[in-house]
Amino acid sequence: MSDAESHLSLQSLTPVDLKQLSRQQKIKLVQDYRASGARNANKILFLATDLLAGGSSGLSSSELYEVYEQVLVASLECGRIEQATMYLNLLESRFGKKSMRVSHLRGLCLEAQGKVPEAKRLYEQLLKDMPTNDFCVKRLSAMYKGEGNYEAAIRVLEDDLVYTDEDDKQHTFFEVHRGDALSAYRELSHLHYLLGNTDKAIFYAEEGLLFDSESFFAHVRLGELYYMKRDLKRCVVEYTQSLLFNSQQNNARAAYGLWQVTNEMVRQHQTGARKIEEEEQLTKIQDLRTYAAETLRRMYAGTAMLSALDAYLQRES
């Protein structure tokens, strides 16, 4: 195997690459993708379908069904509902319709088919069978969000007594899952943002940050929310923190955000709208503006956008 093949990733896979891979290499790529938790439905559908076309050789029985599940989910994300249903039938034949994991997949298929009432009934029944099933609660919230009913989507996660314990006492989602709810915190932050509830959006974004404090994207998002509140000082903190974790091109949002905020603070000082009283603080803000501009230029170096970026920065400074 050549060096190029050994470092081949799913993201760079092409039809030509696929034909050159051995079956074992294909299996390894599918395994790595599943373990990484990454999402690229078109790529996994492309790779796993080709793998399954060659039969089950090299795959254990349990792994074969894991690949079926990967293809099912990827098919749904690509809008190939009939293909997803075919793999659902295979999984139901093997594990039965009462399997909780298979039931989750059946619910996703019902959603994709537009059978929302049936999917809701299924999730509600699964909650009765397993009162701590967080998947069902999240899907119920997601369906309300898909309908544009953001208040109901929030209510399911915040207020509804969705769980019943062995003593018949009822609990909200966070009473049961507060210590393991990063995705729910992020979702609630976004839902409150959609409703214009900036303070609540910030609250949940900060709660999520406690679970993933080194996420450059989480700091960017928090900076954007603070910008909505016009808390420019806190914006500077969050954008700067984000760039400390990642100053590469895929974090241009943080670099632009930092430049925009510091530039605004300098202009407010110059016009007298909001003076920065301490000279040392003013110097720091100016230095950060320069740093943000230099970071943006580095990110766009060698691209057609660089000249337009330079013109914009000079015009707005």
C-alpha cells in the first residue's frame, strides 16, 4: 500500500480512489468513520454501498449490521427513503421490532416519510417503555422545531414532565440528563435565539461551554450572541479565546468578529460616542484589531478574495 493510500481519508475519497482500495481498506475506512462520529452522508453512502455490494466477506455478523445502520442513516440524510426502509427491514428481521435501537431507526424513517403523527406516537410509547430514553425526547423536540413551533420544541426539553420513574414520579429532561446534555444545551440556545430570547440563548450557550470549554466554535457562537446584546467587551473575550484554540481558515468567523468588534470600539472612542478611558486598554483594543486584520489576511492569502478583503479593511478602518 502506497503512502497516499495509507493516509486516504473519507473526506478525500473519489470514485477512482474507491476502485483502487482493497476490501480491507474499505472496511477500515467505514470503521474509522463510525468511530470518529463525523457526519458526511454522501461519502458514507458512497463507500458503504460499494462495500456491501461485495457481500459480507471480512465483516463479522455484528459489524455487518452496524454498516446497515450507517447506510440507513446516511440514506435518510440523502433523501433516499426507500433505500433506508430496505435496511430498516433487514435490521428488524435480525433484531425484531421491539429492539429499542431499531425502534429509534423506525421513528427516523417515519419522520422522513412525513408520517409525523405516527413518529410522535412511537416516541411517546418508547418513553413509556423506557422512561429515561433521551433520544425520543430530542426527536420530539426536533419535530416541533421542523414544524416551526419553537415554543413547543423548547417546552419538551425545559418544562414537560417527559420521564416517569419507578415510583411514578415525573421529571423533566434536565432533571434526568443535566450532567450529559451538551447537545440539548446547544439546541436550546439556538431555539431561544430563533425566538429572540437573547439572554436565554446566552445562558444555554454558556452552560454548554462548561462541557466543552475548548470548542473554538462554541466561543464564536457566544461572541455572536453577546454582540446581539451589544456587550462588546465580552465579544472581544470570546472571539479572542476562539482564535487561541483555532486560528486556521475554518475559523474566519472569529477573526472577522474580533476585527468588527474592536474596529467598532475604536471608532466609538474616536467619535466620542463611547470613550475608552484607560490608554492601556485602548492600545490593547487597537492591537487586537491589527491582529484580527493580519489573521484574516493570512487566512485568505493566495485566494481571489484577498484584494477585496484588503479594500474592505482599509475602507472601514
